[in-house]
Amino acid sequence: MAAGTFYPAHPGRLIRELEACLGTTREELGPEPGPLATPVGLILPHAGYRYSGPVAGVGYRALWNLGRPQAAIILGTNHTGLGGPITFAGPGEWATPLGPLPVHEELTQALAAATGAERSDIPFLEEHSVEVQLPFLRYLFGPIPIVPAVVRELSQEFCHKVGQAVARVVDRAPVALIASTDFTHYEPDQVAREKDRRALAYILNLDLEGFLEAVVKYRISICGVGATGVLLSAARALGLLGAELLAYRTSGEVVGMLDQVVGYAAVMFREVEAVA
């Protein structure tokens, strides 16, 4: 659905677009990295690559530098309202112009059972937030197993409960846990930056309650509030307390129109290294 609109459908053009977003080629990155040592959390945008791709690229390069994940769990935004509070994709594989990515069936079944979620492909048919992440993963890591999910519910109780369940299933498995979301939508550039600054302050403190309250209080139009909330809860439970804002920009920087922009951020959550 997103191929040909959010990113190029032609493999060669897609590779060139990904390399522009990453700021490098796969060959220049060097040998395949070793396995990821611990779980890592990421917040990454999902707009068209022209707009948000370079921000996502910073996040994916940071992941590459840490190691190859065993799998990628992608908590997407539910733009359509279809499905339950959280829905996991059915079995099979997801196509990209660079080749398929298999659904990690064992991990998906475990997460669906732990969170009480349904499995259905219907919420994904007109949903781009998961799909836009896949070419980056396929280009960097080959046919890495994935767990596609979309999150509709955004209450604090739900985010905390589901995040804790995700953390119990993940445990110490070296997976990438990705919340796919854009930030403020269609506000003047300075307004969007200020609203996103407020949201990111709570995100970087892994403050789920503060984040959700700020979204309501300041009317911050983040599309993936639920996905971000689940990630914050899971990251805290997993001990991924080292939060870092890797990149931020607005669409105004690309098109030069600052009256109505969308904000994009890349944030990483990882274990804090002990000081000797």
C-alpha cells in the first residue's frame, strides 16, 4: 500500500532513497554487525521518506551500530480505527520491493496471548505506519523476522498493562521494539516544535503519565500516542532507561512552508552502562 506513495516501488530507486535517508550505503556501513546484546527501544516516524526518512535513517543507523536484532516488534499507529485496542498481524510474510520479511510466529503468538490481543490483517490493509519501517529493516538486516502490530487504545491503564506484558515476553531477548509515530500535525512550525518539545521531555524521562497528560493538556496531535505509551511502559520495565533524542525535524524544513508542518523524532531507549 505504501510502495509508490510513501517510498519508491522500484527496487533501485528505493535503495537510492534509503541510502539518502541513511546518509550512507550498505557497503560503507561495513561488515554485518554482531548480534544485538540487549533489547532496544526506538521511536521512529512513518511519513513519506522525503519528509521523515532522514530522521528515521538516524535511528536505524544507531540501531545498526548496536548490533543486529533477533527480531523487530513494530507498534504502529492505528489511523483507521479498525481492529481492537491492539491488533497483531496474522501469519505469513510482508512484501517489500527489496524482498519479504517473515512474521515471527512464535513471538507474535506469545505477545498476542500476553496482551489479550486479537490477530487480524484487516487493520493493516489501509495502514502505512508499520509498512513504512520495513524497507529500512530489509535493506540493513535482510529478511529479519517481524511482529507487526497496531495500537488504537491510548489510556494510561492500557499502555501500562500492555507495556508490562510486552516486557515479560521480551525479557532479555535482543529485539528492536519500535513505536512508529509522527509528532505534531498541521500546526505552525514554532507551535509544533514547542508542543513536541513538551512531549519529548516526558518521553525522555520515560514518564508515561506525564506524557499522556501533556498530550491532552497541550492538545498535541501525536498520531501514535498509544504505541508510544506502550513503548514507554515496556522500556521502563525492561530497564531501558538510557533515553536519547537522536534527531528531530519538521516537514517545514523540507518544503519551506512553515504555516502547517508535521514533526518527526527519532528516540532510542537502551540499557545504561554501569560505571566502573
